[in-house]
Amino acid sequence: MAVLRLGPLLRHVDWETGEAATIWVEADRPCRAEVRCADGAGGSGRTFQIAGHHYALIPVTGLAPGSTTAYEVLLDGRRVWPLPAGAFPPSTITTPAVAAPGEPAPALRIAFGSCRQAAPPADRRGPHGPDALDALAARLAADPDEPRPDVLLLLGDQVYADQLSRETRQWLAARRDLRDAPGAQVADYEEYTRLYYESWLDPEIRWLLSTVPSLQMFDDHDIVDDWNTSASWLAEMRATPWWRERVLSGLMSYWVYQHLGNLSPAELTADPLYQAVRKAPDGTESLRAFAAAADVDPGSAHWSYRRDFGRSRLLMVDTRAARVLAEDSRAMLAPAEQQWLRDNALSGRGAYDHLLIGSSLPWLMPPLIHDAEVWNAALCRGERGPRWARIGEDLRRRSDLEHWAAFPASFAALGELIEEVGTGPRAPATICVLSGDVHHAYVAEPRIPGRARVFQLTCSPVHNSVHTVVKWGFRLGWSRVGRWLGRGLSRHGRTGRPPLRWRRTGGPWFGNQLMTLALSGRSARLRLDQARRDRGRDRGRGPGRAGRLVTVLDRELTAQD
């Protein structure tokens, strides 16, 4: 008798026809997984096997556009979802209405954030406070009329391979000797599966991901802190006895648990690896060979993806695995990846009103931090000699100086692309760079000529925290004193001024939080919600224990200043 180990996760919902979706599940053995919807739609498929685990990505067809329908999951004909006596409403699939020619496109609500460490068990209070995704689930479960996001965009650090909970460390200690490298960090694929179980079996998260479509992208902690920060860092990691298994297992588990669900049914059909894995009795070796090739040659794998939601376009960009690390040619995006971004931003211009560029790492940072990263990049490539280059590399690793500013040519290229897209009669109304990573939230606007309003929207963490000293550092980074200090670093590094200027127009905000961008026609509205402890209800189980969301910003982005 097959058992549902994890899921269901509602992933892709077709915005072109409004008639199809995909649902991801993990079972405890080979079986046929089936989805049945209340309106008669559904789909089924056999599980595929990776490292002794069994998964299915079930295509659901026959949905009615503009509808919301409950569904159930069956394994070998036996219903396994929803769970008996569940505390949450039925899981549903909501499809967009399809606009007829000449009619307005459906509105889009996209909630986003990054950096979620797994919530502790219900009977303990964790060090980070209430989880913003738990609180979102509680809000949606408690009020059927509450507007739901059309998509949840998770911008990185969905799991922390290098910062484990006490429960997971105890589980590892029962499995192997933690005195051996990598110690109390995950070492292989089986241990990665433990991270996803811990994170996605949280009752609120499990229900939320079953009923709100999600798109995902990795960041460093999905593999290890500062993943691919520099060529010398990578060389040192590859010299350790544990790194190869870590990175291969990280990429393999990311492909299974996160990446597959980002793809449309048509993309899955055209993906040779997915087809090979599905047809093989055991797809482990095929997936492992793919991960090994991706580690050696980042150009062999393409993790970025595009989604069109009516007249809004999302380009989710891989800012970790696609890097060029050689000091004389450092780039956030390899040439092929940069060309992919350019082609997809410019193609069909005029057919979309809003361009969203998803980047786990912020493009526009506090000016002092930006100048520090540009200065550091100059030191590391030898502008001030070999001694300063060694100092620069040490600072880069200690201070996480690895955002877009640390790749100055890539920073400038993204600004030039945004200006090109935002100029002329076919320009969209807004161009928004959606980011996380830095454990606080803010809004920044560059001074870029053109018709489009341009924003850096940064939201992090979903469930984590930041040291008080770091908070003051971010505040200093935006201040007049910070700008003065940054100019001093620029003079020392002989880097000159940035190719564009920007200003902070919101924040910084600290706490567990989510941003929601509502797009309708050529208007855009931004909301920031923070998770606060609901002291009267946080000790029980079920939706009420998760805390509550408090709106701290609600702003029309397209209104003229």
C-alpha cells in the first residue's frame, strides 16, 4: 500500500489556456499517482525513482478557465490527500480566466520572498519568530474571501544545507559520525531529502503549497554559504573530500524537488533528462551524470526560466550556477545566460505591460555596500597589487561581497538592458527586479531614462533573522555618511562612480515578511506584510498557531511622484 511521503505541491498553472496544471508528489514506493478534481478534471502518471525515492509530476488537464476546483490525490487508487480530519480547507486549483481578443488580460498577484529556515515544532518557539509563509497559510485558511496569490515566488534558500535544526543534527548523528567532514551539514542525497521533509511537512506549508502555485530558484544555502563566490573559493572546495558529493546531491535534489515544477508540460515533454528519468527503472545515474556535467561546465545546464502571466512576463535568472568566476572575466551570468535574458526581455516587447526579473541576489544595494563590493572586486583582480588582492579575497568571503555589484560588468549590462527595454513606444509600464537574500526588505528606484518605472523590490527573510550589528550596517549603507564612505572606497580602488544612480524609496524593514505585487492593466501595487506573533493563539495546532500578517506598506507603484 503506497503512502504519500511529501506533497502535494501545486506547481505550474497554464495561463495561456487556463485548462492545465501540474502537481508534484513523493510516495514511499513505486505506484500510479492520480489527481481527481471536483469538476471532473484530472490526470495520472507512474512514479519515477531517484536514489530509492519515488516521485511523480502529475499533469492535470480538463480544468475550466477562471475556476477554482478542489482536488484529491490517489496512489494506486487509494485516496491519500486530503488527510483525514485535516485542520485546513480542501486543496484547490485556481485557473485564470482567458481574455478574449480586445478584452483586458486577467490581473496577477505574485507574492515573493526568500530565506526560509524550517519552522520548529508547534510546541516550541523558534529563534526567528513566526514564519511568514505559515502566517500567510493561516490567513488564507481562515478567510475564504481573502485574495490568494496567483503564484508564490520563492527566491532562494528554500533549505539550508549548512545550517541545520537540532532535530536534523540528531537525525544525522544517528546515521553517521559528525566528527567526519562535513560534520553537522548535509552530505548526500538522502540527507537532502530530510531537509525537504522537515521544511515541507510543516502543516501550514504543506497546505499552502498544495493550493497556491509556486515557482522556485536556488541560492547559496541550498548548496552551501557563498556558493561560487570566487574561483579560488571553488578550487578550495573541490580539494575537500566531501564537496563533490555535496554539490552533486544538492543539484540532483534541486532538480527533483524544485526545478521540475518550474517547467510547463510542453517544456517537460521536450526535456531529454526528464524523459530519460521517467522511462528508466532507476533514473539516479542519469540525473547524477547531469549534475556532474553541470558542476564542471555550468553551460551544460540551464536553470533560468520564463513564465508569461497574461500581460506580465517573469524571467527567473540563475545568479549562482551560471557565474563566470575567473578574475579577468568575472560575470554574474555566463555569455549564453546573458543572451537568454536579453532575448527574452526584448522578444515580444509591447505584448507585455510588466517585466519582472527574478534574481535571488539584489541588483541595487545600499550605496555603501555597492561601492564596497565594486572596490573589493577591483582589489581581487589585482588593481592595487597582490597583497591587496589577498586581502580582498579574504574580505569577499568574510563579508559576503558577491552581489551584482561584485560583478561590475554584469551590473552595468543589466542596467543597460533595463534601459533598452524601458525606452520607446513599446516599453512596459514597469520593470521590477524581485530579489531576496539580504534578510531585510526595501524598495529602490534607479534614475534611468525611459517610459517604464523601474524598481528594485527586495524581500527577505521569510523565516530567519539578522544580527543587530548587521541591521545597523544596512541602515548606514543608505545614509549620507555611508555614501561618503563609499566614495572613499571608490577612490582607493580607482573604480569611479557607478554607471547609474538610485535612491531608496521604502524601508529598510526587518522581520519575517512577504511582498505581494498586484498587476492589473498597466498599474502595479506593492504590499509588504510582516509576520507577528498572535500571543493568544500560538500554542495550539492548526492554522491559528502560525501568527498573523500585518501590512506595513501598501503603495501604488505606477502613480506619479
